Amino acid sequence: MHKRQSIPWIACGALALLAAVAFSQRESVSTPGVEAVTAGHPEPPTQLRETAVRGVNYAHIHRGGRGYGSETSREELKNLSGLGVDWIALTPFGYQQSIDEDQIAGFDPDTPVEQFLNPPPPGASGEEAGETYEGRRGRDQSMTDRHLAEQVAAAHDMGVKVMLKPHIWSRDFWRNEQWHGTVDQTTPETHERWRRSYLRFMLHYAALARDTQADALCLGTELIQQTTKYPEDWRTLIEEARKIYPGKLTYAAHWQTEYKTIDFWDELDAIGVSAYFPLDVPDDASVDQLVAAWSPYKQQLADVHARFGKPVVFLELGYRPATGAYREPWVASGGLPDPMIQSRAYEAVFRAFADEPWWHGLFIWKAFTDSERNEESRDGMGFSFRHQPAEQVVRQWFKGG
């Protein structure tokens, strides 16, 4: 989970989905709401409109046979599809030692870009295979391109669309002292090397998205220092990515300031937001109170939409079943267990945004490739909504019933 603090300049998720994307038609089903969540609210909507994205961030279990491309993952995706999920976001990682490192492991900024765009030839081994990305230092061998390709294919077989959403990870993140929003270099020279390395990293996944026919590609997540200081770098990246990948492009921007200050939304297909907006309400707040607390954020989001004319998609939005989740939804631990907090939070989001024509849906943070053995929390208070009361809320709004 990314560190998300209520301080200036922090960044998060976004998605490139347009009305031009063909979404499956759904039968309209009128169903009662979850009583504990919807009691007392007159005639609430029962599900999202047909064209809304019903997505989850689909997290890889870093154990053999339980991550992307595994039979375990295939079974869990069937379960999610049964809840009405029709999009998943897959998150491969690029690793760097520190936040000011001048390159991403395995993506030498001086190596020709072309070497990162193609898979190894059949039967390649040794030095030949080592010159391809799969053989480079820093690669997570539990999540190779083959695993990602198999996961995309499995999703498509079930009628589920896929967004590739690569993330940066650094050792500095482990202590929660640094995170994506603080990734920055100390000199112009080291920044230029990092920029070229990141370009190679992202273009590699643009080629993979092309080759697997993935439905969307997110070009970055929460890299606030980079988008703020070097906006032209991102226009260059977008231009280069479009030469390789013909699908929808977006960027994942942080909820606090970044999504409002980015000026390259005009080059992308949707305004992506990691929507961890804090709601200043008590733990026992009603759904109506939560909906009201969303009002100022709704107006700000609508203003950005009006400025660029692009749909808004929440590339990340999640709540833990714990006290404090409304006020600090980005916090990954702590609090006391309260599953209904998570349920009311999702119910309020759906009620607040379902009728907004500029809002094109969301990717819930998050679900795992193995819901029984997720790697997030041992206390039952992680971000997963699976096997929680919130699951029925998600099902109701995604599918009806």
C-alpha cells in the first residue's frame, strides 16, 4: 500500500477509459439495498450505469502458484466476475534502491530503448536472454511478463478488461518515511538519467500492453515531484507511448493537489485519481452524512473535468474495515475492527457519484489473486473487501442483487 499522508504534493491513481471503450451490456435489476447500510434512505439507486467501470486493483500474491497467471488467480477472478467486476488493474513493479536513485533496476538509461520493447526470441538463453528485460537484474521472478500475459488472457477469456498499472517500489518505502510522491533526484544530471530509465521501464509495459491487447495503460502512479517539476517529461512519455500502444492511456494522480495541477490531462484519455479523500465525520456517521462530506470534493473534480473535457475515473479508492478509515483512508494499519465502516463508506461513494455523467467508475483498492491468503493484513483489517459485509455492497452496485 502506498504511503498517503495529508501533506502537500502526494500523488495517486488514474485511468484512461473513454466512452469509446465498449462496455458489456447489463440487465437492469431492481434489488433491495443492504439493510444495515441503506436503511432509512428513500429509494437509493441499486447499481451503476452500464458504461461505468466496475474495477478492482488486482494484487499479485508473491508466492508460486498463487499470483498472476495461476489457477488460484483464475478461480478468484471468476469470483470477482460473479460480483460484477468487469475491469482489473495489474501492478508490475519497477525497483530502485532509494528515492533519489538515478535509475530503475534493469532499465539502464544508456541501453537502446528497442531492447526493452520485444520479448526474447524462442529458445533464447544465456547472454541472448540476458539482453532482454526478463533476464535483467531487479526483475521479480514471481511476476514475469509471462505471468502478466497469462493473467491478461485469463481475464479476457472471462470478458474482463485489463489495465496495466506499473508502480515504482523502493527500499525507502518500507519504513514509511518515503513513498512514490517523494521520488526525486538531487541533481539535473541524475534526474535526466532517471527520466530515461523510467521511459524505458514504461515503454516496456506499453509494448507488453500492445502484445497482450490489454485495454488500458496507466503511465505512472503518485510521482508528484516528477509531474510537478518536469511536466514536459510526461508529454514526451505520452507521445512515445502512443507510438507503441494503441489503447487508452492515463495517469494516477494524488487526491490532494496533483490531479488539479497536472496540465497534461489533455494528452490522456481520462483523468485518473487515487481518491483517498478524507471525510471529516465520526466513525458512526450515517451514509447520508458521508455523502454530504463528499460534496466539496465532487465540485473540485467536476471543475477539473470541465477544464479538460475528459472523464474522471477513480483508479484507486479503498477503505479498511476499521475505525478512522473515513478520516484517513490512506492509512494501512491501526484502529479498531468495524466492518460496517467499510460498508457505509462504499455505499456513500456509489450514492455520491453514480449519477454524475463525468464520473466513469472506479477501481477498488483492492482484491488479491488469492483472497484466502492475501499478504496485506493478518488481523482482518486490510483493504480487501472480500469476505466482508462490504462485498455485498459492491455486488449490489456492480451487478444488482
